[in-house]
Amino acid sequence: AEQNHQITNELSIRKEENTTRSTQAKKSNAETENSEMKKAFSCTETKNERENSSSLKEVNSTLSASREGNERGLSTYESELRKENDMMKVKLSSCEVEIRDMQEKLSNFEAEINGFKNIKN
């Protein structure tokens, strides 16, 4: 009975030691795996940052070129509009001169008509 008791105690101690060793091994494996995952994540994160940075540079470059093109186009369009506006001002001025001439002719005709009416009366 004493021998059985000793064997039971020894088995219990070995079981506890095995459980402790197993737990420590699992913990160590988990820490190693966690460390490897962190490294992989860090590498992926760095790669993504580089790719995103490169993509952003491309987008910025495209937008910049587009903006410059739009500004050149607007500048050209504004210049054309100014020229057209200047031509319209010249035409308007010419029309105003024509209107004054017509008004003067009309006034002369009215005076002539009034003169004829006065002769008739």
C-alpha cells in the first residue's frame, strides 16, 4: 500500500511536470508564432505603404498634369473670349454710329415732310 502511495505521488509529480512542460512549450510556440506573424505583418505593412505611396504619387502626378492642362485650356479660352468681347464692342460701337446716322436721316425726313405739309397748307 505504501509502495502504491509512493508510485501515485511520483506519477502525480511527473504528470504535473509534464503539464508544466507542455504548457511552457505551447506558450513558447505561441510566442514564436506571434513574433513571426508580427514580422510578416510588418513586412506586408511596409510593402503596402510603399505601394500606396507609389499609387498616390501617380495619382498626384496625373491630377497635377490634368490641372495644368485645364489651366492652359482656361487661359486660352479666356483669351479667346476677350478677343471676341473686343470684336463685339467694335461692332456695337459701329451699330451705335449707324443708329445715330439713321436717327439723323429720320429727323431730316420728318423735317422735309413737315415742310411739305406747311407748303400744302
